[in-house]
Amino acid sequence: MFKPLEAFLGLRYTRSRKGTYVSFIALASMIGLAISVLVLITVLSIMNGFEQALRERILGMLSHVTVSTNTGELEDWQTTRNTLLQFPGVKGVAPYIHKQVMLNVEGEVRGVSLQGVMPELQKTIGTIETHMSGSFDDLKAGENSIILGQTLARDLQVKVGDSVTAISLRSLSLDSGEMPTLQEFQVVGTFRLDMKIYDSTMAFIHLNDAAEMLEMDHRVSGVRLQLDDMFQAPAISDLIYETSSPDVWVIDWTQQNKNFFKAIRTQKTMFFFILIMLVAVAAFNLVSTMIMVVTDKNADIAILRTLGLSPGGVMRTFIVQGSLIGIIGTTVGVVLGVAIALNIEVIVPLIETLLGVPLVSEDAYFISKIKGALEWGDILLIAGSALFLSLIATLYPSWKASKVQPAEALRYE
């Protein structure tokens, strides 16, 4: 425990303006620590926002759990749906047909992932409809309507009301010479997730139209599940698998994108350890600052010793002073870092406007916008690390101050 005297002296020395150069060095240490903490909070919040944005967009397009069979075709999906709705935590089940096809518009051809969906049930899965111009209700059975990703529609140079031709390669065989299936669809809407992998390669049609085009009768590719808590997906998928027949396979969102999210978490961890070195450098600048303070205060230390202050008291006095520098620098860094992280969606577009170039490439990072996401656990870890390193940095100078000999220090005063 600090005695009031040591705390009082430490506060007085921190506020002291005597010795302008030493005060400037102390201020520089505070600023350096604040900047390093600010940078670390900002970078980690961007990494968190990147992971969160990708997760929201991926799950908005896909589902928490997918159930199908080893053959890739599921019979009697209605019965399967009713069974799955009985599982705890399952709030929505929708069938789907998935097929890779080509879309052709006046010779402009694009490969797409065609999704056949049941509009009234698909609304219970994901959040894709909130990103649409139009809705799934615009997909009418038998009317051959289609909803395209916005980037895909731009590449094909089509808009709502235009027609596109779907080319299915299901029957194409170089050996038999069979021709592909052609079907014309009318564009009734577009969607934009700000994720190029979906905006440029995905299209939706009605489940019945997909079944007719692909000659799947009443079969579907599988069913997708929406859960009350997406983080329960592994447990629920295991439960479904254990109670299903051997030919059924179940996969959840954590397995579908396991390597992707693992890579993001690994990258975030590496960024933390790299940038914490910046905090360490700033914190250990306190060593040189406190050494200069101790040298400047040699006479004061000697007088305090002759008045009865123990070596331990001297040491605690300078620990208080060094810790205060660390606390002030860390606090300023946390406040500014949080402020920047909360406004990153405003700051980044402003920087892009000033520079005239985008800071995020859709081709490289799949998303077109940077957003921040604060995690208070990260902030506590960063602030705690900065304060701990600051405290460690004060120990040697404080110990050095406690070893000052009064007679030697006052000899030339």
C-alpha cells in the first residue's frame, strides 16, 4: 500500500513544471503510449468488424445448418422439414435446389450459383431479403422470374424487366453429344450484400421453376435451418446427425467456413502481438524518462532521505509518478481509440474521398466497406497490458532513486 506521503510526492512531481526539458520528455512518453494504445484498439476493432461483417453476410446468404444426403438430393423434404422443426432451437427450415449454371445475355455469359427457393419459407432463413430491391414474393411459380446479385446484373448489363437465358450443363456430354437445357427468365429484382463473392455469382429462382428446369420432380438439394442462437449450430447439427439415417449429412456454418474464420482469428492474434510490441516500446520509453527525472531530482531525494524518508518510500514515490504517466497515456489512448473505432465508417470514406482511391479491394477482401466492432474484452486486455508494461518500466528507475546517497547528492549543492 502507498502511504499518503509517497502518493502526494509522486503527484507533485508529475504536475511539476520545473525542468522544462524533463517535463517535455515525460509528455512525449505519454503521447507515445497514447498513440500506440490508440493504434492497437483501432486495428483490432477493424479486424473484429471485418470478421463480423463477413459472418453476417455469409449467414445472411446461407444458413446456420444445412441438411442433405450423400447423393445430393433429398426426397420428401416436407416430412424432413416437419421433423427438423421439432428440434430445440430451430426456428426456420427451408428447402433449396442448388445448381451451377451459366447466364447469357446477348453473348455476355457469366457462371452463377443458381438457388431454387420457396419464397414464403426462405424468408425465415438468413437476412438476404433485407438487402434486396424487391422481395422473394416476386418469385412466382411458373413465371420464370429471377433475382440477381447487383454486380452480376451490372456485368450482364440487365435491369428489372429484362430477360436472361439460363444454360444448365446437367445433360451436356461430349461423348453423347446431348445439348444443354436452356430456359429464359425475367429479372424481377436484385440484391447487394457488399460481398463480391455473392453479389457477382448468385441468383435466385422459384423452387418449382428450378425443379422443372433441372428435372428434379419433387426432389430438392437439401434443407437449410435457421437457429435461435447461431453459436449453438455445432451442438444442434450433431444432435440432428445422431438421430438421422446413415445417408444423411449435416454441416453447420462453423464447418463450412472453418478455415476462413480460423485464418481471420489467427491474423487478429498476430496483429495483437505485433502491435503490443509498439505499446511495449512506448511503455519502456518511461525508463529513460524516469531515469532523467531521478537524475533531476537527486537533491530532492537526498533532502527527503535526511528528513527520514526510507529508501522504500523513495522507490514508491517514483513508482507513483511513473504509473501516473502510464495511466494518463493509456487513458487518453483508450478514449481516442474508442472514439475512432466508433466512427470508423465515417472516417474511412472521408480518407478515400481525400485520396481518391478505395482502401478496401473487393477482389481481395470480399467486402467493399470497412466497419469497426468494439469488443470490451480487447480494450481491457490492451489497457491492462499497457498499464502493466508501464509499471514494469518504472521499477528500475525507482530502485535507482532509492539508492541515492544523501551525502553524495548534496556534496556540490
